[in-house]
Amino acid sequence: MIDTDRLLAEVEGSTGTLADVAGRTDPATQVPTCPDWTFRQLITHVGRAHRWAATIVATRAAEPIPFREVPDGRLPDDPADRPDWLRRGAEQLTGAVQGAGNDTMWTHFGPGQASYWARRMAHETAVHRADGQITLGMRPVIDPVIAADGIDEWLGFSTEPGDRTAALPEGKVLHLHTTDAGVDGEWLVRGGPDGIVVTPGHGKGDTAVRGPASALMLLLVRRLPPDDPAVEIIGDRALLDGWLGATPF
């Protein structure tokens, strides 16, 4: 598990990058990786998500709070105020998490600690920062340690109860492998009778997907296409396509 301070640094760093992008992007621009959103909707979501998580942590909420009712959750009308509004949300989250100690609060998986929200928002923010950069024609890069942890978290969501049996046929195995030096990132994703089973470590798969952790994470959350040159696919490509089609971010 990554240190909470490093996760919070990712929240603030990615938010700062997105704030810089916001200062030079037409808010009506469509976000290609989130085709239902304009850039305005993207940054509103990020700023509101930080405040939502911060409020859950600060109040030790036992249940989820309404997303649209968080304090200061409205994007400022003046474009000049929007970068600072984004940064304040990240700072608010950092302060709430650092002040929570070992207290418990609501998380997507039941009662948990504030470190959950540091992790969840680090990866949420990194991916949406990538959305902003892609909108401007830039190629995003996520720190490999953060990206590997983001893959691990994303795979954890895939094993939650629900109709995931269509994501990977029973008996089929998808092998994911990060190639960054010094980064521990390898998983076997198996289709079972009741859904997906994820096992960390090396093994044989029907399809292997290899690449830098940043590219692999962005591929899994469908921010990069499977034919991206940074990613190598070995075996049954249709298996990966089926997985990606059934597991949107």
C-alpha cells in the first residue's frame, strides 16, 4: 500500500496540472475520453469530488452524502477563479484526511479509514487530469508507482459483487504486467462462475498485456487505445477487447 502522504501529493499535483490546463481551455470543449462531458463538466466533477470526499472524511459520515450538495461545490462563474477553486478542493481533502487519524467513516466498501479516500481520490484525479491533457492533445504520464497502485485498485473494484461474468468468460485468464524497473505490478485476472477473481503475481494467461504502468492503467480505464505503441498484447486480443468493453471507468 502506498503511503497516504504520497497519495495526497498525487491529488494535489494532478489537480495543479488540471488547474493549469483549465486556464487555457475553452470550457465548452468536448472531452474526447469522456464524450458526454464538456471540459467545464470535467473540472466541475473533479472539484466537487474532492469536496465530497473531504466532507465525508471531515464529518466522519456513516453514509454517503449527496454529491451535488457539498459546500462550495459550484464551479465559479469567472474563469479566472476556476484554477484556484480546483486547488482549494484538493487542499481541503488533504487537510481532512490528515486530521482524521484512525477514525472510521463511510467508504464504497463499508466503514473504513481516511486513507481509503486518499487512495480513491489520487487515482480519480490522476485519470481525470489525463482527460484534461488529452483534450489539449497532450500525452499524459502517471507516476509508475501511483499507476501500478491504480491498476490494483481498479482490479479490486472489478471483483465486487455484480454482473461481471460477461467481462471475462469462465476459465479464461488475462495476464497484466507492468514493465517499469523497480515497480511491483503483475496480476492474473480469471473468469470464474460467479465473476472475476484477481490474483497478484506471475502466471500464464490466454492474453498477456504488458507495458509501462502509466500506459497500462490508462489502457484499462480506456484513456489509451489497445493499439497504443507503448503496450504489447500477446495472445487473444478479443479477450482484452471484451474486458475493456465490460469494465468502464
